[in-house]
Amino acid sequence: MFKDKTLVCKDCGSNFTFTAGEQEFHAEKGFTNEPQRCKDCRAAHRGQARGDRNNREMFTATCASCGSSCQVPFEPRGDRPVYCSDCFRSRQ
């Protein structure tokens, strides 16, 4: 049976509780490591990762369907068609 544990956040050094319910969830998912960060630091860490994703390099391409110019988050190689966001959505 699981019991609440007090852990120390590796970022801010504050104590946080790893509840029995959270431990049960981790066990069900097969996670073997305990959390390293408190809730606030986890949210800040995730926000930084998302920020990096929003600042990634974009490349100009021509849509294979409508012919318009568009920006894509990968460098087109030329061996596969590239679609603008509207044409890509309509193909799904």
C-alpha cells in the first residue's frame, strides 16, 4: 500500500508531497522514478520546453496542392510533397 512521501524539489529546494494516489498512478503507468520537481517547477519546466518549440526555425515552401507559399517547421527535401496548413487539414 502506498503512503504519502515528502520529497525535495531539485530546482527550488522546497518540500512537496508525493501523494499515495500519485504513487499509485506512477506504478500503473510503469514509471520507476519519483518526481524530481514540485508542481510549480514542473509547470515552469514544461513552459520552457514549449517556448523552445515556439521559437524554432521555420522554412519557406510551396504548397503541393494550392501552390501558395507557406512556412513549415522542417526543411523540405524535395522528395515528398509539402502542404500549407489549410490543405494539410483538408487532406486528413
